Amino acid sequence: MTISPPVMALQQFASDSGHGGNSEVCLRRTGSPRGPIRNPVSGEAAHHGDGRTQPLSTTPLCTHTTSARFSVVSQHIHIERSRLLRELRADSAAISELVTARIGIDANDYDTPALGHDELLVLVADSCVAWLDAITEMPFSLEPARRAGRLKAERGIPLESLLHAFRLAGLAFWEIIVEHAGPDDEAALPRLSTLVWATVDDYSIAATEAYRRITTAGTEKPDQGLLRALLDPGLPQAQREEVRRRMRLPTPATMVVLVGSVHVVAAGVTTAHTRLADDRVTLATAISQTTLDRALHTAPARAGASRPFTEIDSAPVALEQARLALRCMSSADTGIHSYGSCPERALIAANPALAADIFSDVLTAFDRLPPDEADLLVLTALAWYELGGSTSAVGARLHLHRNTVLNRLQRIERLTRKTFAVPAEAALLYLALQTRLLRIRGSRS
């Protein structure tokens, strides 16, 4: 194939610059015969989308670039690349497989249990769709880059490996473009090279920003990333035990996930900490459940706790349990609230908007009162429920005369049109009062 003047000029430019740090692009095409695309792992030929795509050479174009923006195509050259871009879009699935395989071969950190092949393939496929938009000079999304940055940070993959993977993906993507190109596309290659590497640069910046937001500007510790991987429901099952080994968690062991503020220091208990979104997350582990229960009972905390579990694959479910348990705590509650220990609050916290809507009439009745006055009525009613309906016991606890307790309960009945003596109405009133407590917590958090 005859090399066009623009490409020859680029070759000379790269040669003159010594292929060093200031070299902006180097294009070199070998004279090897074309052959089908083959998966670097399986050796099998990749299938093209519409059957029209030219087979690819097994010796791809070598490309080097810096982050500098550049334009090397003469303005008078008319670039017609619609056929090439149509074929690339038709082959996007095969291209994603090839790029993923290239990353898997060359990026050693992607062989660790922190990221599976299928997860990487999804990220690559979404990125390739955006890159195809970019080389068509259409608006393209940076969300795949941000998602990759967040995921790699949460899995504890080093930032250097993330950026290396983008470089590998860009190189593989560019090689595929060149191998698809026919003689009529040569004039377009310099411009396409500009667009590919500018997009890789944009993706690297977006991914780095997302990565650093997760790792709080370099304060990340190894176990933090591993714990996030352990809590990720997308982590493949086969890899979860390896993450456990790398965290040096004892086996067998009883584990609890906690969300909130907690400081556990006890013999026989190990802890790992991380942040997920706005949540402070702790994994507490002990060989004996008795040891773990005793440590959590005495720990200074305001946190929600999951049910104890022994199977490591239960960690993602335990995280959601701990989050729900924290939402079950009112603004006045301290200590550790265990998942399921207050079923009525769990039901309300799982769908607070629905609960607020169902009990809106009762909640509105209390909202019409001055806040301190409403709080006293609620405190009296909840004590009545807790003490089995004994007004004398409520008076003793709150240092009130029994008649004062009765007056408060009767006022609640007038406000809400619910009667404590009717069990069904008393039950609904109890749920409404719990809803109010949790609603106040949400408004103050």
C-alpha cells in the first residue's frame, strides 16, 4: 500500500524528534499481509458485525503520543471516513473483546482478584462506544471514565495501573482503526490519531479525578480498598476468598459490618475501616461470636450493625443491613443498633416516604404543636408503650403525677382521633410515633 504524503511527513517528524518526549505522533505500517482479527488469549478469529469489514493484520500500527493537542492534517485535504467509522461501529463488540484481552495480557494488576474479566469488559465496551463518538467528532460521554476511576479506587487498584490500562486501551483501539483502514482512508489517519489520543487524555483526567475523590487525596490504605472490594456485590464469588486472604482475616470467624461512628478496641477482635459515599464502614472480626458481641457492647459508638455472619460472600448484604440499622436510630439514640432488633423501625426506615404519607394525618397533628410540647407528648406515649400501658410506671419514670400522664395520653387521643384502648388504633399510633422520631432524625442529619 502506498503511503500518503501526510503519513510520510509524520514519519519524518517522529524520526527527526528522536521518538522522544516531544514526539507527538509516530506512524509506522508494516508490509505484512492482512489476516483475520484474533483474540490474543484464545487465538480464535473475532467475528465482524456486518461481514463487510476488512480483515485485520496481525502486526498493528505502532503509535506513541503525548498529552499535547495537535493537528497534522492539511486543511485542504477532504477526509472521507464514513465507511471506516460505520465498520468500526458494526464491529464494536469484537473491538471491546480485543481491547479487554490486550489490557488483561499487558496490565498485571488486572490479573488480581480485585477486578474480573466480565467487569473489565463492560467498562471497555462503554468506553469504546464513547471513543467511537469522539473520533466521529460528536459529543461523547466521560461517565465510563469516571465509573472506572471510582471502581478501581474502591477495589484498591493503584492509580498508576488505571492510567496504564487507559494507555493500553488507546493503543489497542488505534491499532484496530489502522487495520480497518483501506487505501482511501490514509489521509484521515493523522486526524483520527489526534482524536483518539486526545480522548484517551480526557478519559485519563476524568478517571483520575473520580479516583482521587474516592481515596480522599492520597490518604488511602491498602485494606481500605480491599474492604470496599469485599463489600461490592459485583465482586465475582471466586475472587472474594482471595480478598479475604489478602486482608488476613481469620478463618473460621464471625464478622459484623458497622456503619457510623464506632471505635472497637478489644483483644481477639480485628477491624478494617473504609468510606463508601458518605458512610464510615467498619468490618469487625473475631474467632468467637461471644468475644465480638462483648467488644461491640462496650465500644463507644453511634452506629448500625449487621447480623453476625460467617460466610464472606454475605458481606455485601451485611453492609445494607448495617445501613438500614443506622437509619433506625433516632437523633437521641446512641450505641449500636443491630439489624432486626426493632422490626417496626426497620419497616419504617426501609421506606420512610411511604410511612410519612400513610401516617400524615397523625404527623400533621403533632406538627401543629410547638416542638417542645409535641416532644413531651411523644415521650409520654412511647414510655406508656414500653411499660405495658401502666400509667403509674410512666409517672415514676418521668417523675410525673399519674393524672398528668393520663391528661397527656388523652390529649394525644384528641389530636390524632386514635384511642389507646383499641389495640388496632394503638398499634397504628405507635407506628406513627416511631415514624415521627425517624423523620426528625432525617431532617437533622
